[in-house]
Amino acid sequence: MARPDGRRPDELRRVVLERGANPHAEGSCLARFGGTLVMCTASVERRVPAWRRGSGLGWLTAEYAMLPRATTERNARERRGAGGRTSEIQRLIGRSLRAALTDFDFGEHTITVDCDVLQADGGTRTAAISGAALAVSDACVWLADNAGVTNPFGRLVAAVSVGIVDGEARLDLSYAEDAAADVDANIVMAEPDQYVEVQGTAEQAPFDRAALDRLLDLADTGLAQLFAAQRSALEQ
């Protein structure tokens, strides 16, 4: 069965990674995955959480938010703190990006990553991780240049969604596909081939090991392309 946008099952949406999109932040990237658009910024602050004070070590944390009209209908702002879905996503982003660092030996600084969804069409968390990795890379360069520490950025991290829709394994699901998926998963990888997180759910019927292997193989194909796109953006 044809995909809504005519892509092949193993084809990513058009990916655009624009570094330096926010001139005020130490690192930033505007990430576009098809109809999903996420502004990722990485801010370096001379502070750490209370439990980290006095250690001489830094930290990285992340926040995620969706603008009220990022979707087809307006959503209310989360003025009283992050809801359950938002909290789960920002914890995932933070865990993923911490895997990009070699260590936290960069003094008592915090790299705070903000991922704000401007437009949503599925895969907002995977686009956020893939774009934020570039923002963190640039923030780490800034940190090394301005704080006299060794650059702590060790490797790129990227993420992609996969799923089974109408019995077919597909890469990088749009919202329409995600809503109709029998199985969907988000795969996070550190370059070149180390998994950081594998999140998979049977939305309809349980799936077997062979189906999981197909999805992981498909994700590996997409992640290799995303790493190439990140590398290309870093060279610009």
C-alpha cells in the first residue's frame, strides 16, 4: 500500500538541519523532518543542580514543548509544569544527548537544551534529538573556547521512528502513519552503531522477534543517513 506522501517504505522524509538558527544561543539547530519543525537550542549556564554542587562536574538537561498551534487544533500551553507525555519526552531527549558526551568534566556548568516544536507531523521527539545533537556540539565548542575546558562532545546521536502500518515496515512515520500503526518504535543511536534507547509498542497486536529485527534494520538504514546529514551540517 502506498504511503500518504508517496515515499518508499525505507525512505526518510526530507531532512533539513540548519545550525546557528538562533544567534543568541551557544548552540542551536532548526530541524525539519518533512512537516515536523523543531527549534533546538543549547544554552551554557554557570550553575549545576543542587545534587551536583561542589563536585566540579557539569550536567546536561533537556526541556521539550509544543507550541499551541503546532498541530491541526490548538493545544493549551502547559503553564503549570510539564504533563506526563512532555516529561517522558524531555527525559528521553536528555538521556539521549548525555550519551553524546565523553564525560562531565567541564566544570560546574549546565548545558540546557530546549526543543520547541513549531510544527508537528509525527516524529517530534526524534527530530528534536537529531537536531539538538548539533546544538549541543556547538555549545560544547563554545564551552571549550570560553571556559578553558576540554570539549566534552564525543559523538553524534540521532533518532528515527519506525513502524508497521498495513503489514508493512516503514521508516520515519508521519502523523497519519503513526496514528494508524500496528507497531511503532523510536530508535536512538550513538554514531556509528551503538543503541542508546529502543522504545517499541504494539498498538494493535503483539509482534514477534522477526518483526523487531526488520524494524531495527530499517532504523539502522535511516540513522546512517541522519548521521551523514549531521556531518554535512557540521561541515558548513
